[in-house]
Amino acid sequence: MQDNLTLSIIKPDAVARHITGKINEMIEGAGFSIVAQKLIRITKEQAQRFYDVHKDKPFYDDLCNYISSGAVVVQVLKKENAIADYRKLMGATNPEKAEEGTIRKKYAISIDQNSVHGSDAEDTARREISFFFSETELVGC
């Protein structure tokens, strides 16, 4: 897996509001290629495995319940400096503190319903991408 890839999840709040296309426009407008994408429903068990690194944190149960509460769009984004650039495009976790022009500033409802997830490091990106996608599902890599 290449280091110029990152995982993105368009979360249940954004999917329910039918704004995945608007978020994808922002992603592609920032120079990313979407090399894999699918609409799925994450089970509670999958959410617990995916967010295992947070299992000792107070927000773990709420996070797992939220991400499994509705449909999500999981996607792999490609661009040089993909991880850092996508984190900048997403904006701060708390939309009130997010910079203008970021996904979360524009679309997040709250710190909990913040519309998108992105990998935070290369090793995390590799683990997260392989959690949802096989190598054959990554097109144009």
C-alpha cells in the first residue's frame, strides 16, 4: 500500500443529510483522487474493532454507537501528502474551532457529529484502509 493514500469516512450525519456529493466535491477540488469508495453500514462489532485504539477513552462507546448508527461512505483518497492534506481539509474535530473552508466548518453538526473521519498517520492509514478494502478494490494506485 502506498504512503500517498489515506482513509476517509463520510459519517452517518452527513450521509443522512445527503451531502456526500458536496463533500466529495470539496475532496476532489482539493486535488485528491478517490481511488476506492463504497456505501456501507458498519456493525457495532466492526466499529469496536476499528476504534480499538480508543477503547480506554470515555468517548469510545458513544463513538462506536454513532459510527454504526447509519450508513457511511468509506473511501480511499490519493494525493501527495494525503494524510496531512486531508486532515487540514477536514478541519478541527470541533467544528466551532475549525477554519473557514474546511469540511467540518461547513458541514459538521457538532463535535460528535462532525461529518468526516480521516487517518492520522501512515501506519494508521494502512491499517484503516485494509480494514475496509482489499488491494483489488484500490483503482489507479
